[in-house]
Amino acid sequence: MVCKYSIFFDNLCCLSHQNNRKSGDALGFSLLIRFFGLPLHAFSRPHDGKRVDGMNNDAKSPTFGSRSDIVEGLRDGIPIALGYFAVSFSLGIIAKKAGLTAALGFVSSFFTRASAGEYGVYTLVAVNAAYVEVVAMSLVANLRYMLMSAALSQKMAPGISWWHRILMACCITDEVFGISVAHKGFTPPAYTYAAALVSTLCWASGCAVGIMAGGMLPAPIVSALSVALYGMFLAIIMPPARDDRNVRYAVGASFALSGVCAVAPVVGDWSAGTRTIVLTVLISAVAAWLKPIKFDEDGES
């Protein structure tokens, strides 16, 4: 799949921006960022312990979801989309400095949707970094998607096809993962697809508009827009933390340990992405061991 999409985007870059190699590199590597978050839940077992092969007519299957799931996904995705537009706008200003056009920035962000990863790619492309550096940075910055996709597998109904499991993995962002995991009962693919579609369109549009706007906005305004992403993520994790004491303890532990590890002698030298991955695994493993969540047949906890 990576090779297929890479060939497509390489051809697109040659046709649309043949004289700007840096822009083509940014587009190609931003696609690799998304697929470095390997869709682990595509190969994990459903809740009934049976592996489902092939692609069924899932549009008519209850595992796909209903029209109400699509409407709910669009509704929950709109607030995320608004925040994405503001944040990706400032990312577009960085992309312009790396030599991307608005069209390339739109396509790149549409298939990537990773703020830290995109920022790293555009920064490295701007200084003509080697391919190996860009790939290594993308891998470290986006390993968290492996954890998220594995966690999301536990919210899928039995019988869901591999095709939908892979597509749902490709739809994952921090915020879309948050609302998908928080969905009551099993999470239907239709819900995740709808939320990802509306948020992705705004993310890509914001990057394109930021590229067109260039550096016209004052630096304080750009900085203020960048804070919106963190506020939006807090809005996702705080409601379940308020309702569930165990979640509240896990969130508090993550804040405390993140701060301690950032200044610790050895761990502090690790990259922020590596620290996040290690802490996520440790804290979630301890929480799952001490207070496991049990589901009934309908996926209710």
C-alpha cells in the first residue's frame, strides 16, 4: 500500500511542481508519516476470537454502522475540524517556507494529519535534509499511532472485515481516536469515517490557506493559533476523567510523570515522542492490570 500511494504522489509531484524537488519530497514523506503509524488492529482478533477474512458487503452490515452513526460522527467531528483549521493554518506558513504550493500542501495534509510529523518534515525539507533523517524523524514522531490502532481494536464489533479495520487505522488522529474510543458501545466504522472526513478536510484546507497567507500574520497571532490543538485535546480527555476515577488517576499520572521524565537525567535526553510512547505503554499497562475494563455482549463497559 505504501508503494502504491508513493508512486501516485511521486507522479503528482512531477506533474504539478516538476522544478521544485523539495515540495515533492515533502509530499512523499508526509504520506509515509501516516503509514508509519502501522494499523495493528487490522491484524488483531475481534472480540469473539475469530479472524474475519475478505471484504463483505459492509455497507449493508450492522458492523458498518447506520445513517445515524454518520450524522453523529459529523457532529462530533465539526468541533475538531474547527480546531484543526486554526492549527493547520500556522503549519501552512511553515510549509510555504519549505517551498510547497497550496495544492501540494492540501494533498500532503489530507493524507497525513499529523501536526508534529508534518512540522518535522517541512522543517527538514526546508534545510535539504537527507531522506534517512526525514524517515527516522517521522517514525519516532508517529509511533503513537501503533498504540492507538491497537487500542481501537478493542472497540470494534465482532465480524468487522479487515478492510474496515485498515481504513479505520488510517483515519486515526489524536482527536479522532479520542472520540472513537469514547464512543458508547462498539465503535462503528461509519462513525470514525464521518468524523475523520470533516476534520481532515478542514485540516488540509487550513494548511492550504496558511500557505497562501504566507507570513502576513504577526507572530503572536500564529503562536496563539497553535495553542488551540492542546486545548481541544484537553476537552476530549477531561469529561471521561471527571466521570471515571480510574481514568482520572491515569491522566494525573501521565501529567506528573511526563513532567518528571522531561527533566530526568537520562530519560530527559530522549525525544518527546519516545518519552510519550514509553509512558503511554507503562501507564496504560498498569491501569489495565489494576483496573481492567469488562465489556458485555453489546460492548457496554
